[in-house]
Amino acid sequence: MADDLPWWASTVIYQVYPRSFADSPFSSWADGGANYRKNYPNQPLDDSNRDGIGDLPGITSHLDHLVDLGVETLWVSPFFASPQHDVGYDVSDYRDVAPEYGTLDDAQQLIDEAHGKGLKVMFDLVLNHTSEEHPWFVESRSSRDNPKADWYVWADGYRDRNGKPKPPNNWRSELQIPKAWQWCEEREQWYLATFLWFQPDLNWRNPELRAEMFDMVRMWLGRGVDGFRLDIFGSIMHDEALRDNGKRPAFINGMPRVQTPTMTMNTDENFGVAADLRAVCDEFEGDDRVLIGEVFGPPDVLRRYLHDRGRDGLHLVFLFEFLSSPYSAKKYRAFIERFEEDFPAPLVPTYVVENHDRARSLSRVGGDLAKARVLATLLCTLRGVPVLYMGQEIGMENTYIPLAQANDPIPSVVAKRLPEWLNKRLPERLNRDEVRTPMQWTGEPGAGFTEPGVSTWLPIHANHTTRNVARERDDPTSLLNWYRELLALRKATPALQLGALDLASEAPDQVIRYERTLHGTTVAVVANLGRTAITVPVSNGVLGTRTATALLVSDPGVAVDGHLVDLPPNTAAVIDLR
């Protein structure tokens, strides 16, 4: 693999959920936080307005944590103006900041200070839909002949024999249960809402809408943003003739669908939008800007988002298989093998083990920190771009929140009649609030996120008293410090950033073993995901005169002896082969 690839080919991405990461630093208080400092001298306060909601100045105040951790790119989930019915993913103004998160000046300061610390900055963009409260939609729904009448996807449908309006086709929303069409009395038409009923889909076939969206992208690029994560990008363009989706159920990204979305997902026109958006980014120093897509489908479809019919498109696409997989060497090895085949160099796999929509990885492995260390080892040493979600580095877990108390709108759609006892037993919780709770900075009241006694927008996990950044930073055996060591080694080792990957196909069922090689330097990674100890060769081949030296081990019981490595259950080693 070449070592002259653009920065995004080897970067480490860290996702921040603004509402839960950090609030404004106490220095902006009228009293400078003096009274609070007097009572809680060891806690850095992050909530100047005492609203319990994180914001952009709060993120800026914690950039040093990201630098210390060793990540290189900050991805900020949506903070644009929004009524917050879908917690920011329902945008009402792409060019402004929601007041609870700050101002445009705060956004600019975040960009500038991140750059000053050597970090790249990506913003989350929702291009498929807006809020129903966006001024564009308010105007569009007012009549069939207003200037923005065609800025959203409208259709007549038909009427049944009783005169009741019926949608134009069988399309389901992404949540599968409700239809994708919503009735509008003002126009006596249906509008398309691919996700939730209050998020009408934009009409990307309208040249004025498309030009406005691209100008908005240019505005943020002009402010210095290094790229964008693109929300449900594969659903932007639908079949123009509004033909029915296939009626056969399907599984996509491990999630069941009641119909095959042949007309609503991954249409040819979607790949064209990817190429057009890439052209806009390339106006700004070419490879210096990056687009990463949330898209779903088989490998041949995902690759079309990167390059299609002679045109470059997105730079990266997320690979989500680890999110829905049980902890298993056999399954992980199959994923790695497939990703290597489907995304060979110079294409780059993008690995995700946590995000703001799915269960926390530590909760998925039953709270076992040894398993979390193995997952961290794989994530940080595989070929490709690793993506971390805030709190993953300290082992944050799901925070149980009953469906009736959800801020997340999804439970109101898909879990209206689900009894709570059954919800608690689901392997994948329906309430996404459970993985979006405030970052645990300290063990003190408020978790270093806000002032003691302030009601946070979501409850802070009870384990914050023992699982937090401050405590783990001082514990050399903590998960936080394991991530720091892994990322420091990755940054110092070109083979781990850009080297080719050779996966051992004949390893025992409980073992994953691979080598990363660049310019004659080889680093081996060996992980035991089994319940029993095992001794295996450190190399895929014959070592010959080479020696094996442990660079990092996830447990003191790991030992390298000659050409063999002893691995207790759920342990991993990174080994230098010279």
C-alpha cells in the first residue's frame, strides 16, 4: 500500500454528540465559577447556563482530551438550528446554529481551535430531509404554485371508493412500520418522509434546491470544515416514476425490512449526487476535504458511492457489520477477510464498533473490559479508518431509560405497544437515548458535565463515579490508557497506518491473527477471543532469523517466547517482527 495517500486514508475519527459531550466552560460565568470552584475544587465545570445540555464551546474546551487520546479527526453530530424533535437530525436552518448549542462564532472558534491543535473537523450533514418547521417546507406546503412548491417530494396518490386519500405507492419509511407518505391538507397531496413523519424529503431533482444545498456546503467548507459525515445518504434519490418497492422482506445491515427497497435506496441517481458533491469538495484543495457516507448495501453497491461511471464520489463509506455482530473471532475474521477483498488498496475500509444509534460495545459484550480491550486492539490496528464514539474510550455503557421517558422519537413509532419488561430484554434497545447520555468526565456530582443539582437532558449513568476520564487517566491499566497506548503506537508506526494487511486463514477458531507490512517493517497482531488460554505462532509464515518483540499486550499474562505467544482468554498482543 502506498504511503503517500491523503490524510483521511489513515486518520482516526472521534464522534461527538454535542448535546452530551460537554457544556460551556465555567470561565464564561458572570462570577467566573468562583463559588462552584470553592465547593468543588477538583471538578472542571462545563455548564455555564445550567441547562444540562452540551454545546459547541463545551466541545472546544475539551479538545485537549482528544489530542491526549490520540485521535486526529473530530466528527460533530448535527448542531444546526432545529426544533430538536429528532435531536438535531431535523434541521430548520443549515446555515445557523441551534441557540442551545451556541452561535456561528462558536462554530468558527471550534474549527479554528481544533485546527490549532492539529485536529481535522467533520460536520454531520442531513441532506435527505429537513424539519417540517424549515421555512422552505412551510412555504412548500402552503400551495402547489409557490416558489418552493417543488423543493420537496410531493405526489397526488389516489382516492379509494369512499373518497379517502391513499398514498401513491407502497413505500415504507426507514423504520418500516409507518408508510413513507404523509398527507398534507393544504395541498391535498402526499409528501415523502423517508425517516420520520416530521422530516419531509428534499427534492434533489429541483435545480434550485440542489444549487442551494451545494452553496450551503461551500459556506461550511469556506469556514474551514475538513469534511462531512452524510446521514442516510443512500436514500436521497428515489425512483422518479414512484414505482412500488419489492414486496419480499429483506435484511440490510443486519436489520429486517418488510420490503425490498429497490426504488427508495441506492438508486443510480444517488451515485450521481455523490459525484456532484465530490466535485463541490474538490473546489476546496481537492484531497484536503473528505466525504464519508452512511450508506447500506452489498459491497458492489457501496463501491459505486466511491467511484461510478468514471466519476469519483465519496471518499469513505461506513462498514457497520461489527455493530450488529456478537463477539466472535470467527465472525470478525470473516468481516476482515471480506472487507479486504471488497475494499482493496487504495480503497480504505472504515471500521465502526459504536455510534449514536446502536448499543454501546461494552454493553454488547456483557460489561467485560477484557473483551473491550480486544475490540480496541482490532479497531486501532486493522487496515483502514477507525471510528470511535465519545465515551467508548472509557467504557461507557448503555444507560437504561424506560420507553415512556424517551426523548428519542423512534420508540413512539415502533414501540407503542411494547411492554417494558420485553424492552429491557432486547439485545438492541429501541430507545437511542440509552447510548447518548452525558460524557463522564469525573466521578463528582454532575460527572464534570454540569453543576451538581442541574437536571441533565438525559440521566448520567450511575457508574460515572468509577468510570470516568479523570479516574482512568491516572490508572495505567484502564481502558482509556489502553486506547491511548494503541493510538500512540499507531501514530508512530507507518505500517499500522498504511501497511498492507495479511490475515492468517489457518488460525484456530478462537484466534484472529494478521500482519501489517510497509517498506519491510512488519507488525503482527494476535488476539484470543476464546474462553480458554492458547499458545499460537506470532507470524503467519516462517520467522527465519526475525525476532518477535511485544510492543503492547492487553494483559500482563500475555507472553511472547521465541516464535510463540501465550494468550490468556480475551487478550491481544501487538508484536514487532524484525
